[in-house]
Amino acid sequence: AQKVTQAQTEISVVEKEDVTLDCVYETRDTTYYLFWYKQPPSGELVFLIRRNSFDEQNEISGRYSWNFQKSTSSFNFTITASQVVDSAVYFCALTVLSGSARQLTFGSGTQLTVLP
Amino acid sequence: EADIYQTPRYLVIGTGKKITLECSQTMGHDKMYWYQQDPGMELHLIHYSYGVNSTEKGDLSSESTVSRIRTEHFPLTLESARPSHTSQYLCASSATGVLQPQHFGDGTRLSIL
């Protein structure tokens, strides 16, 4: 069975601070995909990134960066120079392609509040 | 612990059949969502609802329809299934308010032959 743990339930930072959202996953599958989604106040999920299990290269997109480490089963997300508009709930998710009963697993989400 | 339930978990059915995917939540959430996910790909929002008698189409065009007659129930219907509808469908709900996280069902894996 798969599991995704986002240990940080709520985080508050002041604007311009850097913030890292942690994600730890568990799976026995060797082929899997990891995702980060943003849920802004409007409610709908916004896709941020997808990584497959064979690509450990870290990625940077503007103020966002992701650190994927298979050795620690972590896929952490960092926002640099945070802004008020970054306030949202962020979800980490894992999907596998095997015949597992549950193919898609979400973490419980981290609520990020960026204060002006 | 699951407070949002989807049935069936798996469905293999022939082309042309009418299908209804069930989604129920016991949390009293006003907002509910349906997402579609192809293997290994990201979720795409296909329908959402902000409350009873409210339904809206999402970002991804879908031939499915939804209804929201009761707060706790948000079924998705395909009138005539086709192989292109083969996918995983995920239901979610959230409370009204700022930064209320979504709660996800286990999903329905649909295969149209």
C-alpha cells in the first residue's frame, strides 16, 4: 500500500521568507509518479509539478523548487521569497502504475499562510 | 479514515452502456469535485459543485454529467460509455471557507471495452 505523509499541517511565514513544505512517501512499487498541487482559496486544485521515480533531478521554476531524494523517500517543495498569493493548501500526491488496489494517494495537505 | 466514499472501486464495462459513478461524503461539505486522471498523469478537474443544485464544468471538457440534489451525494454519469472514457475518476469535497483542504475518495478505475 502507498502512503504520503505531510507532517506540517499548518505553516505561517512572513512575506519574503523562504518556506519548505515536506513530503515523505512510501511505496513498494519501483515505478511511480510524485505530484505537488496547490489549492488556493477558490478551492480547485492547481497542478504544480510531476516527477517520475527514475528522475531525481531537482527542478526550479521561478520561485518554486523541488528536491526529490529517493534515498529518504522525500519530495520537498520550497517557495523562495514567499508572497501573500502563495497562501493556499498544498498537497503532495503519489501515483503508481501497478495493479495496486489504490493507485492514487494524497497527503493530508499543508496549509500555508503568508502574512504581509 | 474515509469520510468520502466512491463506488465502485473498479468497473469494466462494454461500449454504449450508461454508467453512474457514486460519490458520497459524510462531512457536510458544501463543495464537491470530480477529477479525471490518466495513468501517471496529473489530475484534471471535470466537474464541481458549490452546493445543492449547483454544478459547473471544470477545466477539462468531459462528456459526463453530474447532479447535486443532496449535499452528501455527487454522482457522475456517462450516458453512453466509450473506450476514450477509460480513466481513473476521483471525487473530493471540502468545507466552505478560506483554505479548507480537500478530502479525497479512493477513486474509481473505469475501463470501457
